Amino acid sequence: MHPPRRLVPLVLGTVVLVLATACGGAAGPPAAAHVAGTDVTDAELAVTAGVFESLFGLQHATCGRTDGADDTAAAACNRYSLAAMIQFRLAQDYASKNHITVADADLQQTIDGFESQVGKATLATLLQMNNVTHDDFAQLVRLSLLENEVANALATAKVDLPQLRTTYQQHPEQYATITADHILVKTKAEAETVYQQVTRPGATRADFLKLAKQVSIDPSVAQNSGALPATPATKFVKPFADAALAMKPGDISRPVHTPFGWHVIHLVNEQITPFAQVKDQALKQAQANAFSDWVRQQDQAGAIVVDPSFGRFDPATLQVVRITSTDPSATASPASGSPTSPPS
């Protein structure tokens, strides 16, 4: 199980924040945003912001970034939190339609792991200071895990697994790591002589390496006696890699020609990355973009409407950004954009 996407920076100690308390003024609108047919209410935003503030507060950092001299930390934190809630709400909608859930055991394991790193008592104190509860924190973790599961599902749908398997089978060099000894000489005749010497009855690897040190023209032979470290097959010139991949550990090749000269290769070991691991790597690469691309598609379809007193949703950054008087996307004055306050 992977840690939730929005808590990873906190575990690694690279981010974290503070929910601003309410500014004075008129009450905010009843819904901060309308997402996938549901409202994100001011009260829900206040709770989420309180949890985020507690998390960022673990490292004395601020929640979101202010934009301009007349912006406030409170408004910045609400924009940050609202952007998270928009993506959570979209993920919830997708999950409900596709029967995706988060197991209670996975939720508890994530919470336990996080609290063991930051200190359970410290977290509890910060949550209390920001007028939110441990249950509120747990709900944010659950939503974060759910978003992760949705991202995985979207990535799986994006990756062509049959094509990936075909590539895996047809291009083993992309997934192989080779450990080999070699002797490099200038001519094929020299290489044939080397081959006869290293394959005579009773010849050992030690004999191979000793001869390499004597006759190989590889510049590194003085340091490694011809023993190459474990190296991805793609790092070798193709004739060398093809010859090595056609061998079994312990085999010695006939002379192989490359732009460097003639090689005699002794394959020490070959490791092929299992397909399951290759698939996981491909899914992770796809996951990096799949969820973001999907959120942008939902925005284009009109699934995200933000009350302009909080800002506007920016599809480029997937954040809620402040509306200013010069913003071409402005639909209302930002003057009323007082942030919500945590419930007492």
C-alpha cells in the first residue's frame, strides 16, 4: 500500500501548514464550490483547512501561498484546502461509480505509520488547537487514500498491458541487467586465440581475468581485470548486449565485433526484471499524469464550479487561485473573499 498522495510530503518532511483563523466580515457563501453535482460547503472547507493547518503546523510551515500585499494567510489556506477538496470530491464520485473503496485496515495502517513519525500527542495537540478532531484527520487520510486508488485505476485503464507484455517479450534488453567479464582485442584472429585459451579444459574464471589483464586493450582493465559490474543491457553497444543475452551464466562467447574491437565475453550473471515489476513501473509512470489529466477533463466538462469569492479553479496547476481585478477569468469581485473559519 502506498501512502496517501497528499500526506507524502509531510512524511518526507518537505511541506506542511497552518489554517488561518477567520477574518471578520460577512458570512461566506453557503457553498465554496460545486463539484460533480455536490456542494463543498463552507463548514466542510473549514474542517479540511483545520486539518491541513494542523499538518503543516507540524513543521511550522504555512498553508498555501498569499498572492499580493492585500491577500491573507487565511484566504491562501482556504484556496489550498478547497483545491484538495475538489479533487477529493471528484475522486469520491469516480470511486462510487466504479466500486472503489479504502479498507479500514489500510486506513489504520497509514494513520499509525504517520503518527509514529510525527508523534501522536503532537498531532492531537495541533488538531485541538485548530478546532478539529482526530476523526476529521482520519477522514482526510481516507480521502487521500481513495484519491490514490482512483489514480491507480485511471492509470491501469491508460496503460496498454497487452502491448507492454509484447514489448517485454520482444525486447528483453530493456529489462535485463548483465554482469560479465570480457577481453577486448584489436583483431578477430587475436580474439580467436583468446577464446581457445579461456575455453580449454580446466580453465577457470580466474584464468579468464588473468588473461584479460595481460592482453585486453580495454582502458579499465588495469582496475577491474576485465570484470564489468552489473549493468543494464541497454548501456552496452547492441552486438555486445545481444551476445550476452543469448548466453547462459558461465558461458563464454565466440568473438563478438563492436566499434571498439573484438570481444570474448564470459557471462557471470543475468537478471531480467519480472514482468510484474515492469507493469508496476509503467503504472506509476502513467499514474503521474492520469489523475491530473482526468481532473482537467472533468473541469472542461463543467464539473467544477468555484464560488468566485474564494477564487477560481486553475486547470494548469489544479489549484484554486485568487481572482484579481486584472484576471481575465474574473467573474466577480474578490473583495468578499473572506476565508471560512473553523467550527468552534
